Amino acid sequence: MTISVEILQKLPIVMISMSRWDGDFSSAAWSLAKTFAKNQPVIYVDYPYTLLDYWRERKSPAVLRRKQRLLYGRNPIEPLPQFGAKLYALTPPLMIPINWLPNGTVYSILAKWNDRRLMRSITKGLNALNAKECLFFNSFNPLYLTSLPKDFPAKAFIYQSRDNIRALEPYLRKHGAREEIVAVKNAFLSIVTSRQLQADLTELSGMTVDYLPNAADFDTFRKAYEEDLPQPAELSDIPHPIIGYTGNICHRSDYDLLAAICAGHPDKHIVMVGPRNHWNSTQIDLDAIPNLHFVGPKPLERLPEFLAHFDVLILPFLCNEITKSIYPLKINEYLASGKPVVATPFSQDILSFDGLIRLEKDHQAFVSAISEELAGDSPSKRLERNSCASKNTWDDRVAQIWHLLETRIKRFHSGKAQELS
């Protein structure tokens, strides 16, 4: 196999993940895709809909937009010029729902059928770009293409893990925990977003796994620090001080802590920006809390408007097996805004920001820290936070990926030379 970074940088990148380009919240995969697309074509593959997904969501705008592609596989590739001249979305045809099956022969046969169906759709997308090969990048989708068919048109395979799948919901970990190890073993380069994931996957796979933390779209989020952005209409009736949060509102959140913040700061308002997926994670009636407000998910491009008008930002995550493997996307987005941040010490990665942000595990200490950080904020501290975020950009991460690939390629060629000697 002849391979070099120079060759890979001339090929289209095909990226699959567990999110869709027009989903409810930003993802590391989508951010990386947009960044890679500054220099080479990128085909971002939608997380496949199964027949069951299609039936359940058949009236949703997202499915209606994709209907012809889902049902008939027509023109699967769609240019996305609003995000980049070299960025494309690919909608695969419908897949067979197989996650309910136990591991075994039937599951294996149908999984391979789904993978080949997905591969054919990717090949169509490459043909539309007059390309015969690609750099394949699986960004945390352990349910598809963890083992590539022999005729898959990939020059190299990168696998990225972004969460501890072994601690996530049963649906995903049922087959995903096993298949993720398959992906790590098959990939030319395996990368993870947290130190805990690096340790776990290195031990479980016996392979070399490299650390590549998440980052931020700094040029977008610096606007909250540098510019006088208009107040979002969603905040027009909410008085200051405002305690803000952006991101998924889900199983990672500590809802007892959130309730304690609301109770401990009756003079302040807490605003949550993001999709609400907390229904099975708490018995607290969050809608009954008078100073807690949900404004729904917003496009990434609008988040700086909210950060600019928040007074302090929070990351009220649980400290458990799930969160100890998280390097949250939002930490560098928060820091780019220059605003003070209070978080729980949920992972080794968040601890690396100690000194720039306030870390408190005890609920009452967390509540007190919000007032203290507000009172102690200053222009110099805001500049320091913003400067830290400027060193953690997606451009930096893409450069690091190319460096990791170059290092791995040198080891590969060195190993081949030793075999021949």
C-alpha cells in the first residue's frame, strides 16, 4: 500500500457519525467536517435512517426533505455551499433495523448487508465528485462500517471515539461496545477525545490510541467576547443576572444540582439553550421552577448571541462513569466568550482547566461559586479565558490529525521495511 499525508490531503474525506448535519445541536464530527472542507472535499454522511425510523418520523421535516433519497436512493449527495464550497451531505437509503437482534449469525449477516448498502451509497457520492478513493473517517458511529468491506474505496481509515459507549444507554452499548473495539483494531489511526477513553480503549483493544481533545469554532464564539451582539428575542423578558447553559439537556446533567442553583439564586434566572432529553433522567418537574427557562435548541451560529448576554456559565454535569470520559465541546465555546464558568469536576479533561474555571462538586459550594465568580470577574480574567480558547480551535485539531497520520504512516513504512529486510 502506497500512502502519504500528501496523497490523503488530495482525496475526499468521507465522514460518518451518529448525528446529522442539520441536527438539534452541534457535534465534534460536524465541526471537523466543516474544517476539513476548507481544503479538500468532504462528504458528511447522515446517520442512517432505518425502516422503523422512517415510519416513526415520516411526517417530520427532516425526513420529508430526504424522502426521495431515503426511499429510492436518488441523487444521494447534496452540496452545502452555505457551510463551504467543498462540503457535501450524503443521505444513505433506508437500512434494516437490526439492533434488537442478539449477537450471532443473523445479526452479523444483516449488519454486513447494511454496511454494503451504505458503502454503495458512499461510492455513488464519490462518483458524483469523480473520485475513486477517499479517506474514511468514522467519528463515533460504532454501529456501521467498523470493519470495512474489502472493496470499500478507502485509502485509509480513521476511527474516533467521543464517549464511553460502555456506560451509555443499553440500545447503543448492546452491539456498539463490541463493535467499537473492532473499529479500533481495524483503523489505521484511532483517536479519542478524553484521557479516560484513551486509557480504556488502549486496554480493551491492545492497540495504540491517540488523544485528540475537542475544540471550538473560535471565530464564531469569539464574537460573544469581541462584538456588541444584539440580545436574542428569547431573552427579552428575562431580567439579569442570567446563569446560562448551552448544549444537550440529558442524562449527563445533575438535575438535583440544577434545582439547588435555582433555589439558591432566587434573584437570578437560569436559561438552558438546547434540546430537552431529560425526561427519563429526573423526577423533578423542571417546568414548575419559576426562574428556570428553556429556549430550545439553536443553530451553532446563534449561540454567541446567548453567551454574550449571559452573566455566568455553568456545566452542571454528574460525576459518574459516563461523564468521566467527557471533554465537553462547550468548554472552549464558553471560554471564547470570556464569561466566568462554574463546573463540576466530572473528568480528568475538565480538571485541566482548573484556574480558568471554577470547579465545585458539592452542591452548596457550586451555588456559592456562582455568586463569587460573578463578583470577582474582571477584564483581565475575561481576556485570559478568551486567549485559552484561541489555542483550542478545530483548525488546530485538524493539523494535529494530519500530524498523527504522518507519524503513523512513518511507523507503517518502517515496519514494512523491517519485514522485507
